[in-house]
Amino acid sequence: MKHDRTARPSVAANDAVCNGLVAFVGAVAYGAGCSMAADTTLARYADSSALRGPLGALARLREGLRARADATVDRLLGEAMLARLARLPGARGGAGVDPFGFDPDVAKWAVLAARFLAVSYFRAQFTGVEKVPAGRVLIISNHSGQLPLDGMVIAAGLLTRGEPPRFVRSMVEKWTATLPFVSEFFQRCGQIVGVPENCIRLLEMGEAVLVFPEGARGISKTFDRRYKLTDFGLGFMRMALETGTPIVPVAVVGAEEQYISLADIKPIARLFGMPALPVLPQLLLPGGFLPLPTRYHVYFGDPMTFTGDSDDEDSVIEEKVAMVKATIQSMINRGLKERKSIF
């Protein structure tokens, strides 16, 4: 019996990549005045007869502040990074955005914060970035660390070290679409609602899409289960087969120690509708809400290609998924042996 397409697992996996990237930097960009809706509204007033009135003055003030903020971000990013952002692949419409609303001019706010955390805070080391092929690709990685900062680091690596530079696209939870301003910022940063149809369209557009098949099970692991992969979802493999997309396995070493969880209080977590409630002793220390500055090691493996029917029974798809999972586990084990220190 063929697999029911309507029951295909979602790629959102509770907290995909830039839930980490944009959730962390969303407040930064929001506070810096990156509300596209407000900019558009004030721009309309600025072009009208209200230009000489209070609203026109407010519009000019906002535009001036935004211009100064953009200039500051450009200076901090540097010419080299701005040149890489200008080379990002993908079709842009008349407004400078792609069909999903991705706007590099807005995303650079997120890039600035992501680069700082990945390069300066976590001092990430990347191996094998050159193995990521041009064109559409699925980046499949282990997931850990209580907060999805691992996805942010992977994204930063592909943007700063990849050739050509890639801006990783990821799926975000459906509820984010209900958040004023934040939902639009997510779109401008290239993140879209996590349904398979959106992911398939991104792949057909030639984008790089990051998926964590472990989902919440992986990111909320307790310390005694560190670097042991949990069950993988099957959705990513079905999409790879449907679109003929290569899979690049990725292993992240270093995220497991950023927040050390001694236990997961599941009854209380279920009571509040949370996927997990970790017990983190470091929260009792001054500044303990910050992740420990562990050193990240990110390994990109050789691309894997699969053939077959995307609607095959789960048992058939599971065999292919098992190959990807075994590859990533082997990469993790090798990375742990090579690592000299957590920091």
C-alpha cells in the first residue's frame, strides 16, 4: 500500500534552524526598527500631502534613523560580507524580495548577530563546507543544546564560508504567523511556515533547506544522552525523493554542552504545552541564562543521493533514513574523538 501523502510528516520539527537564528536576533532587529509594515505605512504618508505635517515629520525621522542604523550594520558587517550577501542566489521580484518575502537588506540584521555568536562567541570551526553543492540541497543535521543555536551556527557557516554563499532557509512553527511584526521579520529573513509544500517549493527554487529530523526529541536531550541520536522523522527523505534533491549530512559537536540538562520534567512540560522542561543548574548562577561558550565543530559530509518513490511505505523510506542517520552518528563519533577540549 502506498504512503498517504496527506499524512506526510512535517519538516517543521518543532524548532528548525532559524527558530534559533531569528528567535535570538528577532528582538534585536525589532528594537532597531525593522518593522516593514510600519516603514511602508509611514512611507505612504511621506509621499502624500502629509509630508509637511506631523506624520510627514515622523516618517522623515524614522527614515533617517533607519538609514543611520543600516549604515552602522553595513559598517559592522564589512565590505567582504556585504559582497557575499550581494551574491546570494535566488530570484528577486520588483520589490527586491523572493516569492516568500526574503529580503537580504533586512536579513543582514540577523546575519550580524548570527556571525557574532558563531564566530566570536562559539568560535565555530567548519570542516567540509566546500562539499555543499550549488543548487537545491537538503542539509540534514543532529540537533541539541536546549536552544536551537546549532542551526544558527550551521547557517552562519554556509553564509560566511560557502562557495557560493548560501542563505539557509528553514521552516518555522505555524503559530509564528500570528505574531505582529515578528512574522513579517521572519519572512524577510527567509523563514517560512513549516509545511512540506513550502519546503518543496523552496527546493524547486534551488534553495538550501536545513532540517533537523530529531526535532524536539533531539534538542531537549539530557546530558547523559548527549551525542546519541534519537529517532529521525521521515518527511525529509520523502521530499528529497520527490524533488531529486541531494542530502548533505551534518554533524555538530559542541552544542550538547552549552546548556547541561540533568533532567526533563515532562509532566509539568505537558501541563503548559511545552515540548520539554529541562533542569539546567547553570541558571542558578549569575549570567547562567547565557549558553556556555563551548567551541562548536561543524562537519559537512559528502552529498548523498537517493532514488525511489516518495510515496513508498514507511518501511522502505526508513531504510534510506537509517543510512543518513548512521552517517551522521559516525561523523559525530569521529568529531568527538578528534576534539581536544569542550572549550
